[in-house]
Amino acid sequence: MAKILDQPRYKCALAAMQTVQAITRALPILHCGPGCAEKLSGSVGSSGLYSPHIFPCTSISEKEVIFGGDDKLTETIENSLKIIDADLYVVLTGCTSEIVGDNVEDVVRKFKDNEKPVIYASTAGFKGNNYVGHDWILKAIFDQYLKNKKEVQKGLVNIWAGIPMHDPFWLGNLRELETLIAEIGLTPNTIYGFGRGIKNIDKIPEAEFNLLVSPWVGLESVKFLEEKFGTPYLHYPVLPVGAFETTKFLRAVGEYAGASKEKVEEVIQRKEEEYYYYIERYADVFLETRVMSKRFVVVSDASYSLAITKFLVNDIGLFPSKQYIVDDTPEEYREQISEWFKELNYGIQAEVGFSSDGHQIHQEIEAADFNGYPLILGSNWEKNLAKRTDAHYVNISYPVVERLIINSFIAGYKGGLKLIEDIYSVALTRFN
Ligand code: SF4
């Protein structure tokens, strides 16, 4: 029987052009049909220099499908170099150009002596979604742009976390991770957003290690850096949200980096004291069982489902219903991710389902017993479900269409407090 998938939670690999757009002064050049480009131009936010809605595209048509699109791509790259002043040009291929067999590598090679680098990444939608496309683009940059191993700088750490734009808190989280890493005496290096860009990409081979904060997205690219430059990586699967996980995170990173234990513990003590000062001030709200059921469900990608489940159990004392991961996590990672959901405080274990079928997920949530007003954290697709189940609902995952997130974040001690504010601001409206 044909299966119709509604409620998309991700886009095709070509949409990972957002990873390029997040790098200051990097420009995507799309080699695809106008329909692909039109669909993807709905992105929100760029690194600030170029509009996310304006980018060069070959807009290939029947002519290129029949005779090949190499000439059109050559012309589009030439014109982009003339008209748009960028530091890095990244050609991205869509389905059509790959199916007709355009030789993009050869076309891009013609520009190898250009003053500004021109590289390419294969991002046809039929090969995967934008979570895997993100890794393909990073690997293309590391492979084709970065050339030589450099002298390692003690304490320099490349940080990789949520995928740009698609993860609504990607930039704020990254900045907060930078802040936390700097507090324990390390030097963070990130490539996205204001004040970063090519100069920070150039520093990648100088790092002492790569820090990947994600259950699976990004693993391919840090492994690639290990192979190419011999840079080791620390794979920390849980985005730390709130005090319990952030303290664990700081200890793990500090130990891996050989940072001063006294320094790490001093930072933790200071941060925890401040965090619990705020929690204690509002403890009566959290203990008011009338406000919210003790049960919650998260419908998001592996990173947020895992991170928020840990936070709501370990810091807030809520109980997980079945949790959902909707990013089409590759099979090879699923068993390990499910195990991480069992490592919760108070002996609690969460069941997790991997599915991108919104209809099935909603049916299961509607059938679950929450014993009160449920708490649903998910995407805009969960909004109507929340109405039907009389739930409290917080939009934390793509698609996010009803809130503007500029640079706020949920990572770290401060991010945990922000998420509590978001959740209880919704819950309290029912009674006030
Ligand atoms: S799946 Fe293929 S055809 Fe569709 S938007 Fe993506 S690249 Fe274009």
C-alpha cells in the first residue's frame, strides 16, 4: 500500500545550503531546477551579509536536461564571481543535475586558480535529507578548501552542534557552548554567524580537538577531520540543557582537554549556585500539580528529544511519556540513541520511537494517558494536536512558524532557565 507522508520535519539535502548561508561571506550557488530553489528560498536568516532568499542558481530546464548543464553552471559561476563579493563559493547540486550526470567536479576545477575559493558538494535530495546534507557540505569544505595540517594550538577547540537555521536555537546554543568552554579555560572556535567565517575555517586544523555536541549529526565530518588532520574528537551526544547535564558536560570536556579540575569545579559551583537560586525562587510554581501534568512528550530531532527529555526528568522532575525522534536517524545510530534515553535520574527510563510519520505519532500521543494537561514540545505540526488533547504546547522544533527566535538558546544553565520560562509561560496562561 502506498504510504503518504505528511507533516515534513526536514527538507532534502539541498536545503543544507543553510549551512553555507550560516558562514559569514560564504555563498551557495545552486545547480538545480528553479522549483528546488524557489522551495528552499523560504529559509529564515543567514549569516547577515546575503539575504537567505537571494542566491545564484542555474535554474536548469529541459535544454540542460537534454544537452547537459555544464555550460550553464560554468556561466553561472563566472557571473557570480563577477557580481557577488564573497569569500567562499559553494556549488550545490540538486536531483536533476545529478540524474543527467553533469560533471560538476570538472566544472568547478576550472576555477581552482580563482582568487576566491570555489568548491562543490553533492546534495541531491534523492540521496538524503538536510541533516545528512549538512555533513556532506562540511566535509566538502574540509576536503576541498582546507589544505594543510597546521601547528596545533593548545586549548583551541572546534565546536560543532545543531545544524544552522533548521535548528531554531542553533546560533544561541553555539554561542552559549562557546561561553561555557571559554569559562573552563579553553579557546572555542566556531565558523558560523557574526564575526566568524573564513578566518575561523582556516583555524580548524589548528585545533587540539573537535567537540561534537550531537547524538549523530556531524559525526561524519569530525571523523573526516580526524582522518585528514589527525585531530581527535570528543563526541558528546547530549546537548546540555539545565544544571545537571551542563555540569556533566563541563566535567567531561574539562577531563578530555586536561583542563584544571579546580577551575572546572569553581565554574560549576558558581554556575549551579546562581541556577538554583532562580529555581528555588519559583519552586512553588513547579510544585503546583494543578498547573501541568507530570508527563511530557517531545517530538523533535534526536538532539532535542534527547536533550529536553534529560532536562525535564533530571532537573524538573517530570516523567517522560514515549518520546519521538523525527529526523530519519540512520539505522546504525538508533540502538545507541535509545540506550541514552535510559540513562535518566531516579531510575527512570524513556521509551523512544523513531518515525517521520506525523499521523502515527499523533495517534499514539492522543491514545496515551497523561493524567492531566499534557506537555507537548514539538514543531508547529503539534499545535493542533495540542488543541485536541488540551495540552500545553511549546514550539521548539522545525517547522517553527509562530515565534521569532533571534539568538535565544536552551543550552547550558541559562538555556535551561529560558526553557522553563517558555514552558511555564504557556502553562500559566490557562489559569490567568
Ligand atoms: S528533492 Fe531534489 S528535486 Fe526536490 S527540491 Fe530537493 S533537490 Fe530539488
